[in-house]
Amino acid sequence: MIPIELRPSPNFNDRPQPPVIDILVLHYTGMGSAEAALRQLCSPEAKVSSHYVVNEDGHVLRLVDEEKRAWHAGVSSWAGINDLNGRSIGIEIVNSGHDGGCPPYPDQQMQAVEKLCQEIISRHPIVPRSVVAHSDIAPGRKADPGEWFDWARLARAGVGVWVEPQPIVDGPVLKLGDRGDPVSELQFRLANYGYGIEVLGVYDERTRAVVEAFQRHFRPAKVDGVADLSTVATLRLLLDAV
């Protein structure tokens, strides 16, 4: 078992009954230090929390018991579920994020994240496709844990899903304002994986945000919200893998 320090947060409530815990959400703290993040996550006024925080040195803190509903997901959706807080466990990973220059996640931190996720999954019926980024469940609103987060490493450890991103090549794209069956097929495939998107046949702003979230997680070399050949091919591989 990974060593865990208790740092209780008052920001939690009971899960819906009967409790179902089947989603794991990874975040970055997006703040300048671990202590600043912990002050926020433990402040009654802030009304936010997570179950765990993983520091840069690999030190893990538990703020909320897994049996309780931490307040980490906000307005979000995954696989038709809107109360993500009620169904998920949230891990905040200390990293200053996009505003802090996208610093790398240290190896000792990633080791701790990997082990913590493995232990959580061993306790709950969390399938690989339900190990998600905050950006996956809140496209356009959140971007964490960022396109530089090592999802491939976690998948090799049995945490989540990863397929090799397909090469970026010239060719036709689907973009904002496009309409028709190819857009409907893209939306259907994204929704089939779990993203909160309707099949409308119109490449609207929601579609752009969801494509960007997908790219941030699974095709991080180019995150622009445009469904190019690489994005579409990677999505097809991903669905084949699950």
C-alpha cells in the first residue's frame, strides 16, 4: 500500500444511495504550490475538494474518504452521467498547469499517481475508459491535467486506455461550421466513447471543445479542435481497443 497522510477537508457530503463508484478523474491543481492548493481544497469558503492530492515528490494526502462525495468535478458529464461527483474519485496532482508554463510531472510524482490509481481501481468497478481527465468531462471549461500528462505510462500500468496516436498528415478536416453525415459520425463515435456530445450533424462550438478535449488526452501533439485525419483515425483505434 502506498503511504498516505490524512489532511481532512470539510468539503464533502454523502454519495447518492446506493453508492456507485465507477469513475476516476485526474486533475492538476493549477496553483503555484502544494500548500496553496491544499489551503483551497480544505477551505470551507472555497467549497471544492478532492479525495487525494499527489505532491511533486510523490507524497500522497487523503482529504476525503473514498466513500464520501468530494467536490472536484463541477459541471461535467461522462457516459451519460451528469453527477460526476456522486460517482467518481478525484485525484489532484500538484502542477501549476497551463498558466504556470506546463511544467513536467516529475517521475516520483507519476510513480505515486500510478500506484494510487492501481489501488483505487482494485477497490472499485472502474473500467479503463472511465479513467478520465477533468478536461474529458468538462470540455471547453477545463484543460487539466494537460496534454503533457503521461497517459501512456498509466495505461501500461493497467490504468486507463491508450492507443498510439496516428500520424498527422495533410488531408480533409472537419471544423467549426461543417455539417453533414461525417460530422454526425464523428459525434456518434465521441459519444460512444463517453464524451458529453449530441449527434446533431453540425460542427458547433461544443463539438470543437469535445474534439479538443479528445486531442488533449489521446492525440496531444496538436490540440486545436479540428478533426483532421489523425484525430479521426486515433478515435477509431480507441473504440476498437475498448
